[in-house]
Amino acid sequence: MARQPDHSLAHRRHTNPVLVFGILTIATILEVVVTLFHLPKNILVPILMAIAFVKAGLVAAYYMHLRYEHWIYTAIFITPALFAVFLIFILVA
């Protein structure tokens, strides 16, 4: 008798793309709401950049499937992003 595959691990490994889409939609709505407050640019830009980095991370992790790959691919994605944030702080100062 052939052994049945264990589907419980496969089910836990993948995330519902509609849930990620919902989170991205909420983040986009949050970006629009933040811009309606007419905050000073030195406060508004870092908030929008943070939301954009979170959204980019979610897209890379779930739609580009980096979450399920080897950790080095995630490091390759995160390192330039951290370097960009570092450069922003250096240039602002």
C-alpha cells in the first residue's frame, strides 16, 4: 500500500495571496490617508518611505516567492534596501 503524502506541511508553507493583496491594499490606503494630513515633508517622506519598503518586502516575499527560498536570496534583496536607507540618512544629515 502506497504511503499518502503529508499535505499539512504543504498547506502551512504557502500563504493566501488574497490576504497579502488585502494587506497591500490597506497599506496603499494608509499612504493616501497620511498624505491628506498635509504633514511637513521631513515627517511625511520617511513615513511614506517606510510604508513603501514594507510593501516592497511583502511583494518580494510572497509574490516573488522569496519567503520560501534560501535565506541568501532574501539577504540579496534586503542589503541594497538597507544601504539605500543608510544613504538617505547620511545625505539628510
